[in-house]
Amino acid sequence: MARLRNLIHTQYRCSVTEERVDWYVAAGRLPIEGLPQIIWTNGEAWREVNLWALQRSTENGLSLDTVRSNMSSMLSYANWLEVTRTKWWEFPQRKADRCLFRYRGYLIAMRDEGQLAPSTASQRMRDVINFYRWLLASELLLSEWPLWTDQTISIRVPNSVGLERTIIVQSSELSIKNRKANALRLEGGLLPVSADDRDIILEYAAEHASWELYLLLTLGFYTGMRLGTLCDLKVSSLERAFIDPDQSGLYKIAVGPGASPSVATKFGVTGHVWIVKEHLNLIRSYVISPRRQARVQAADDKNKELVFLTRFGNKYTKLKKERSSAINVEMHSLRKKAISAGLVVFEGFYFHQTRCTFATQLARILLPISGAVNAIAIIKEALLHKNEATSLQYIKFVEQSAAKAASANEFTRKFLGLGDKCKNG
């Protein structure tokens, strides 16, 4: 199987003279930490796709996480190429025999069998198409005939004042459609769990999960912090927590690149997260516990300040990612054990649902008190959203949930009433 490796890439510039070529470290260019590169099973690098990743990682405004996501799709494609013994440049005249069309059929089959989410299949195909577009534009791949057929689509988008502008997009016949019902989804496309289910999850985790996972779940449910932020939380962040001047018993912790110490946040948003005194004291007691101190002893100096460490003294997340393989493994084990014990609330439960559960509960509390406008502002501040549009999703979700519940109750009442009439009639 092909592998994906993250490298530290130092950028160089070359100086060419008549006699020699000299290489110098590029001034003002920082090393790229965690540059994703694909290695074939035989140990050789896939040079073309790795060059694509390098070029994209140096583009302004493009996150390295986006490049990693693209390369994850390319890794799946590379594994398919190896399993089927197909060359990535195989484009015979017959379309059905071309590598991209065959791979598209494979993704659709995986999706239809339920082994691949529709959104994942669409994303993987989209990334592969973009890679081949780059190959053609760079003239690293030449063909006597078009590799596929494109069509141009005009999309009209109204702006905030009602005026429309037209966006021209290019669509490929290779694209895999991912049509969804127009249902409201929250961050990450996930749905919150109820307050009762939250309590069941935490109660079970307290008895069957590690202390670290239980604390992470608790903080996720009651502060709304993302996993990447929680795993980058520093001891001094807790020490510098201060009481919210507007609410006694509620503390604020500074996070973001502008905080001191800095704590990783998505999109680099700097702000404060709320935490109640009970949970703050719980985390502080964990910090000084023998269990954590043993992990600190095994940690490198740069990680000793972290609140949460693995049993080997490592950071739970690497390369500023929002995901943690260690947490994912333990969550999978906990979920499997809970489902075997008959706890259906764990079916399809993921860590990120702790965040949207907190935000939903907060929205339910705020709406009757402050109204939608003020609720959006408070949710945006508490969840460190980049814009109000994300916060508005929670308001709409709560309002729609209430409307659906009322409609369901009314329907049930009238339906049962109709049934009673039928019995009496």
C-alpha cells in the first residue's frame, strides 16, 4: 500500500552561473512543517503529485490542512492504482478504459455499497480531477485527445442588497454528484445530542474511558472547545483564567494566537472561552495529579506545559491538526463497548458533536431571554466563530426544532382524535 508522509521542507533558491549551480536557503521563507508526500509501495516517491502538493502549500491563502486533505484523497487514488495495477497516465482512446473513468466507477460502487460516504466520494473525485487539471496546465501530461469533457455552467448569486452577479464554473463529466436534501446541518455536518444523552455519555465515559478522554468530553460538552484547542491547552492558560465580570462562577480562558500563552484555534481566531468554576477546578486537580505528572516526565520540554499528554508524553494532535489518532482510537473502542452494552446513544457519536451540543444548548437558553440578534453575538463570542453565519445556523436549528416538535404534537393530537372518531363512528 502507498503511504502518506509528512515532511519538514526547507525552501531553497538556486544561483546559476556559467560554471556552477549553487543552492541557498530562501530568505524570508519559513520551512513548511508537515508537507504531505506520497510514497509508493516500492519506496519511490510519486514525484508529480508531490510537486503539486508543494506548489499548493506555497500558494497564498491556502491552508496546509487543505493540502493535507487533497493528498489524503490522492493517497486513496494511489492505493487503487496499485491494487488494480493501473498507470496514472493510462488514457486510451476508449473512455471506459481510462484510469479516471474506472476510478470514478470504483468510487460510485463503494458509495452505493455504503462503504464510502457520498460527500467523501465526491471530494475524492474532485481532488483527483484538480490534480489532473494541474498536470495538463503544467504540461507534465500530454494527450492526443481530451482526457474528459468539461462543460461551463453559469450560476447567479444575489448579494446582500439583492443585486445578482454571475459566476462561471467549469464542471467535468467525471464529477460525482452529491445531491442532498435541503436540511439544516451544523458545523461539520453533525447534529447535537440531547441533554439526557449527553449525561449518559459522560456517565459511561467516567467509568469506562481514560481520565483524559472523560475530561476532554466534559470540556467539549460544557465549553464548546474544538479538539485541536483542547489538546493545545496550556497549564498557564488555566492559571490565568479570570472571573467573568458579568457572571460570578463563570471563568474565561484566553485562546488563539493572540493569547498568552497561545492556544491553537481554527482560523486563528483569538478570544475567550467560558468555563464554570467546577470544571476549572476539575482540570486543575488533574494537572497536579500523579497520573499527569508521570506523563510530563516522559514529555519533551516543548510539550511539558500542555494540559493533556498521551501516556508516552506526546501531544494528542500533531502538525496543528484538528484530529487526533489517539483520541479516535479510544473513541472507537469506547463506542464499540457502549453499543455492546446496549447504549444506543453512542451509535454514530463523534467527538465534534460535543461542540455543537454545547452551542445548541446555549442557543436554547439565550433565545427566550435575549432574542435572536443578541443570541447570535453571544454564540459567536463563546464558540469563536469566524463569522455570524455559522452562529446563525444554531439559532435556525433551535427554532426549527421547536417548530417541528410543535407540529409533530399537533399532528399526533389530530391524528389520534381522528382515530377516536373512527372507533366511535
